[in-house]
Amino acid sequence: VKQILENKFEVKILKDAMLTELRFIEEVSRSAYIHYVGHSDSFGIPLVTKSKLTAESLQRRNFSHLKIVFLNSCESALGNSFSVSLAESFFK
């Protein structure tokens, strides 16, 4: 399956030390399709810096170029009392 996808799409895998907010935003800005597989909670996606990529941070960006965003993570559809969900943050 990986080879089929790599032949059709440019695949970038960000994990461990590569998952920083800046790197995530850079890669998303150059992509049409996002598939995130990993942990999240109602406050965001944990980053290598021990901080989180939050819905608030994502909402400040323009992602109108994205065709598909697939978030396969815990609580990505749940917001909290302070913000919208991670999933909602990709929509404007």
C-alpha cells in the first residue's frame, strides 16, 4: 500500500523529533491532502517540544488549498471550553 501511495502522492512522514509546529505548518502549506495518525486530546496534538499544536494556532492559518483533511486521532473532533476542535480548525 505504501508503494502505491508513494507512486500517486508525495508522502511526508513527520514523527518524533520531526513533529514541530513550524514543520507541520510548512508541510501542510505545501500539501493538498493531510492524513494525521497519532495522539491528540481536546487541547491539541502533542509536539516534540512538549507543547501542543492547538486548534487556535491552526485557525489563524489559511488552509483553503486543502482538498482532504483526515485526522485519525483521539478527540480530534472534540473541542474544549476554550476553543473549537482540531477538525473544525481547518475550516473557515
